[in-house]
Amino acid sequence: MSNKSKDLQSMADLLRQGATLTEHSCPACASPIFRLKSGELWCAKCQKRVIVVREGQTPEEATKPIVLGKLESTVLTKIQEVEAKIKEEKDPAQLEKLSNTLATLLENLEKIKKMKG
């Protein structure tokens, strides 16, 4: 199968999965950009997420929601890991350390949620 056929197949697959075609084109390859059900913009040819930087917006401002989302996910994973360790721990000193870690993670999670708005 040629690269062009693979690209077209990938685009067709995205449409079948509920993605929608947008008015944007990929800055790297000029291929059409699709909006996935998650809201994420995707280039079928490059197989990469695309971030639109609006006029007057910095790249940092454009990527902030993505970065905060990933950070929130990481902190939630760590909270689950600490919670599992707390369940198993018997040593009071270790429990105190784990509790302090959990408190810090929860504070950070709250800060992230506030930053997300």
C-alpha cells in the first residue's frame, strides 16, 4: 500500500471513529486536521496531535491545558499509588511519611485544578 493510500485509509478510519474534519491544515505537511471525539486536533498523515496557536496567543498559553491535564493525570496516579501503600503499611513512621506525601499530592492536585480554571 502506498503512503498516499495509507494516509487516506487513516483519514477514513478517523471519520468512522467519529472524528470530524476541521478547516485547519497541518503546519508540517498541509494535510487536513481532524477533531477527535476527545476534542484533540489530529493530523492523520503525521500521526501527531496538532495545537492551534491563536493570534495574540503564545505557544505556552496554547499548550497550558494539555500540560495541566497531563500533570493532573500524573498526580492522580501518584495519589492512587500512595493510597495503595498506606493500605499495606503497618509502621507508624512510614504511615506518617506516606500521609504527608498524600497531603502534598492532594494540595498540588487542588492547585492544578484551580489553574485549569
